Amino acid sequence: MTPAWKTRLDALQISSLADIFRTPKPIIGMVHCWPLPGAPGYTGYGMQTIIDHAKADAEALIAGGCDGLIVENMWDIPFRAGAHIPPESIASHAVVAAAIRSVSPLPMGINLVHNGGVALLAIAIAAQADFIRVCMFTGAGVWDAGSFDEGCAADLMRRRKELHAEHIKILADVDKKHSVRFPGIDLATHIEWTRFFGADALIVSGRMTGDAPDVAKVREAKQLAGDRPVIIGSGADEHNIAAFMAVADGVIVGSSIKQGGAIADPVDVERVTRFVAAARGAL
């Protein structure tokens, strides 16, 4: 007989991505915030400018047919990691996400680069988000800027319960882009750990932003994931999405749907529309 505490934990897990996105194979568009206060790229243009550009990108993603959004501090480069993310970035991120929440009917997530952990959860609570993308939920490794980091599952899951936020679901990266895992943490090990600690879905990406993972890697992840959905986390475009959607359960898209395919430019609604059509045509 399954004990009550285990039944409660199991009940927190989603049964499919449709529990979050109202479709089992969602297309999730990225809202890349301009540099937030404190980032080297920020030149004092103020929060309203950041909000206006973020809203415009969100509106283009909605108009193009996306099933969900993720609001990310993409341009706070070079990225800080974990507990080193400054409070001005966290607060600004929450303000932008809340502004998007007020105008978007779609499920919304938050990603705080790199691996914000509890700070990421705090943004999601403040902005009334539905899910978070956690860059290093388990394991350990080194980020592109040189920061050593470790999984945040132990603190994150405890704080999620303490803050009455277990409705916020966790999409966790395995073998995350912009990082190198410590030796011995192969894909199978990382997925096993991530599933064991309660992530709702797994994200598989390439080496860097805009780089696609090998389809073989996605297929392997899907085989290892068991009952957990697998989402493509980088590099999807209108030409390769059919192959990915034949294997994966969903996709996060950002770079390829920008004007001219340039990641720093605004979202192009025509590119979104073509991408969505290609993805749905593959189902």
C-alpha cells in the first residue's frame, strides 16, 4: 500500500504537458528581456522601455500561435549563477513578467539565467507564473562565464512547499546548454536524478543558445525519461522542427523566430506563424 505522503507527492506531478499548456505537444515562445538594471548592456533606458519591448515580443508570439511563453533575462550577460544573481535583476525580472502576465492569456513560465533556484521561484510567485525552467536542478557543473554551480533541487522543492507554490511546475534541463557537467554525469545519470527529485518535464538542448541537439540525443532522452515529457530547449527552426516533434513532447523556441534570425532583434510574427505551422504539421 502506497503511503499517503508518497501519494501526495505523486499527485503533484503532471500527467502530460496538456496539464500546463492545454495541448500535449506545446510550442513555447521565448520573451528575451532587454538588459535589466545592473547588466553591462543596460544604459539607463528604464523599466518601461524593457516592458514595452517584452510586451511586443509576447504579442507577436501570441499572434503567431504559440501555446505558452517563457520570460527570460537573456541579455543579462555575462551571466551570474545561482545565489550570485543580484537583487536588482530579480526584482526587475518580476516586474517585466508581471506586466506580460497582465496582457497574456497563455500559460507563462520564468527562466532566470543561470539557475536562479529559489530566486527563480520568487519571480514566478510574484508574477503569477505557471511554471519555471530550472537550468541545473540536479548534478553539478561549470557555466560559460566560469562559475561552478550545483543542483538546486533540495532548496527549491522545500521552498516551493513552504511558500504554498506547488502549483508552479518544474521544467528541468538535463545536459544544459552554456555549461559542462562534471565528469561521470552522463545523460542517463542526469535524467535519473532529475526524475527522482520530482521535475515535471525534462529539457534537452544543444551546446549554446541557437544550437540544436542531435535528434539521437533527444531520442535517447525520451527513452530514459519514462513517464516524464521531453522538451526541445534550443536550436529548433521551421526546417528541423518536424524531426524533433516526431520524437519530443514539445519545443521551446527563441532565436529562429526573431527578425532575420538575429537573436537580439524583436520577434517576427511571420516567422512564428511559419514555425508553428511546421510544428503542428508534423503532429
